[in-house]
Amino acid sequence: MAVLDSGVEASHPKLGITLLDDLAVVAEGHKLRVVKGGGRDNFGHGTAVAGVIHELAPQAKIGSIRVLGHDNTSRTSIIERAAQEALDRGYHIINCSFGCGVENQVLQYKKWVDEAYLKGIHIVAACDNIDFSKTEWPACFPSVVAVNMAETDNGKIFYYQRGTLVEFAARGVNVPVLWAGGAEKVVTGSSFAAPRLSAMLARLLSGCPNVTPLEAKAIFHRLALPWTHKVAAQNVLIG
């Protein structure tokens, strides 16, 4: 599984994983280069995401491609380059705990999301933390497993609602996570819900490796609990 994020501090004492890849996409003038990540997490966000995945799918192999900077932001061109690197390296799942709502950049996201779909590669993405219905990419492509945060203490279940591109929700409110510098934090956001679905997807693929992205979504529809107001976070109203 490729984690496109702020990097992963694999040496964190409570994480203890060996990364398949530790890379970063960096800008040098008008050019982008893929370089060694150096075991660095620019923010802490990526270590948290990797920790959630490892907790739920400890056998899953994780690769880190750093795309987020010290302010936890990025550029679409950097994300596109990192996604292409993950596709070329043959990762089966790409976790994207970020989103872009700039309309004139949608085709840059569509290009690699479509390539992933054609290759049978699964993409899991977080949604907007203020208003889950706000259009963001890559979450709002139908082939992507889009995930919102749910207010629940059970991190091993997830929820589904028909009629929205952000179909799924999982624990993402007041979540204890690992952080950069060997630290731990309590955080809230869809960023920490998305990796739960990535981990469950990894477990599904370990037994059924040929499941396609749309087949996986259909299976998740069947396995999920109803996404109701009882678990809805502050960025969504469900009737």
C-alpha cells in the first residue's frame, strides 16, 4: 500500500515497520524529482495515517511517498507525480488523506485515477472536514473509495450511505494516533478515517487479490453499517 502524505517516521517506537519505499517528490525549479525520503515526516500526518493502517492490517506492506510539506499542503503536480510513481511501482492500494477542490485541476487528478482504475488499483481518499458534500478530488470520482469521519469509538467497523460520492465513514473523531518525533496525539478528521478503509481493503485483497475497485466497493456496501445521525460528525447532516 502506498501512503501519499507528509512522510512516515518508520522509526517511531510504537510503529516499528520497515517501509517498502521511502520516497519524496520535490520541486527543483520547474522540475520534479523523486528522491529518498530519509525517514522524515514533515508534519506528523503521514505517521498517523500509517499507524492507523498498521493497527488494523499489521501484515500490510506500506510504502511512503512524501507529497505534503511542513504546512501539510502540496501542489497538484507533486501529487500527480507521486501517484504515477505508486502506479509504476505496482502498489495495489493508494491512500490519499488529502483533497483538492480547485476545479481547473480536476483533469490532472482524473488522469491517474483513471489509470489506476484500468489497472485494477484501488484508491482510498479523505473528504473535506468542514463540509463533506464539497467537491474534492480524488475523493469525488466514482471509482474511488471516499471516506468521511464518524463519531464512534469502534475503529473496526465502517458505515455506508447511498446517494453521495462520499459513501463511507469510519472512526475519525478524537482518535489517538502516532505523530512525528516519537509523539502521540488525539486528532479529528477524515484523514484518519480513510486509512481504516485502506486497511480493511488490504485485508480483503490478501484473501481475494483479484477483486477490482468496483467489486471492492460493492462488497463494502454489503459489509457496512447504515451511516446515520448517531455517528455523523460535525461536517455532515444525515436525515
